[in-house]
Amino acid sequence: MREKVYVDRLFADYEDSPEVRDFKEEITANLIERVKANISNGLGEDKAFDMAAAELGDISAIADEVGRKKRNEAIGQMYIKAKVPFTKRTAAGLTAATGLILLAVGIALVAFFGKSDAAWAYYISAVLLSAACGLYAYFGLTQETAAHYAVKNRRALAYGIVCLLAFLGAGLGVVTFLAAGMGLAFALGIKAIFIIPAICVLVFMLVTEPKRQKPWLKALVEHEIEDSMKFHADMVDPVKAAKFGVASGGLWVLAMALFVTFMFLNGFQHPWLVFPFALAIQVFMVTTIFKKSA
């Protein structure tokens, strides 16, 4: 069959694969249908075939795209399956962090079931849990993975300290309010002392974070982003998307703050109602920000 021979020659320089074979069969079937349509319109076989082949377009460019996607997918699968083993240092750090969590839980359970009024036991548990979170962050980031290079020790230590401060502030605030019997304002003040500096440092770290993606993942991500941008180019205005992202982030931060505040207020019985209201506001934001201009 002339159509099949023609398509086979077009793909002679490409490695055989299931994807390429399927693509060739699709092109061949399309070419046959076009030749039949041209013949039914009164053209001779040779003229009908030449016109149908010309109407197919630049098959070489399409074939290159198929081959590129296949190569990226194959490389990605190869690296994802090649797991990087934990180093002894990382394994020891994660084991120590797990031990701290178990110790913290044990101290809290003994204090709770022993009906002890000693708030110090819960404070110790909060400190141990926070230290464990910091260790998990530090050793997790300093461990190389199949997709990312390890974070440098100083930067990973900074992330670990951020996690420690954030969880410590949250834990001490809860213990101060529930176990020590202090007021809500005092508990929130303790949280703020630890959490606000942690958030500031975290923002700085994220803004200055260097690229850690390995070359194969970077190439794959760039290709996916390119395809996504082509698809969504006419759908979303970048300026409007940025405005929506900032407004949406602020909305949900406010919702979480109101939920925590209302949860500790005895006069407000249903703090979870904050989230449906926040969702309704976000839907309204979508309809207004992304509304097409007349």
C-alpha cells in the first residue's frame, strides 16, 4: 500500500516504539481517507495522493515532538525509579527525631492520665515535639533525592530553626491557654513571639532559594510548563491571576486566624463556619477578578 510505504519512509530515522507505531497508524489511516476523498472528487490516483500528502502538513515536526516527549518520559521514569538511599547521617537524625516524638507523647500521656496539674510536663512535650520537627526538616532537606540536590547545611539548618520556632510557638500557646490557664491574649502573644519571626525568615529563605532540580527534572518541568502556557495563554490574564493569588492567600490566612480565635472563645460555638464564608468570598472573587471586560 502506497500510503503505508510513504509514512514508513517519513519515520525511517525515528526509533521504533509503541507511541511512534500508533502515531504512524493514525497518519496512515488519515492519509488513506484523504486520498479516497480526493478520488471521489474526480482526481486521478497520483494527483489525489500528492494532494493528500501535501495536506498532512509538517509531519517531521510532529514526529520530533513525539520523540522529545518520549525521551523526557523515559528519562524521568528512569530517575524516579532510581531511589537515592538514605545516608547513615540522615538515618541517625530521623531516628533521633522519631525518638523525641515518642518521648514527648509519652510525657504528655503520663501527665494526662495521671491527672496531674503540672503544666511543665506539657511544656516539655511541646519543646520536644518542636525539636523533632526541626530535625525532620534539617535532615530531610540535607538528603539528596532522585529529583533534587541536597540543601546546603547552613540553609537546611535555617529551615530547621524556622520549623522549630513555628511549632514551638504554636505548642507553647496552646499549653499556656489550656493547661496553664492563662488568658487567650497572653497565649496568642506567646505564639506571635515565635511564629512571626519564623514566618519572616521563611519568606526570606523561599525568596532566595536556589534551584535544586536535577537536569532531567528541570528539562521535563520546562517542557510541561511550555505546553501548559500554550494551552492557557488565552484563558487567564497573568495580572489578574497574580491579583487573585495574593487576595486568595490573604483571605485564607485571615480565615485561619479567625478560626483559631473563635475556637478559644467560649461564646462562639461553631468556629468552622468561618470556612464556608471564606469559600463563598473566594467564589465571588473568581467571578469578579476573572470577569471578561465588555
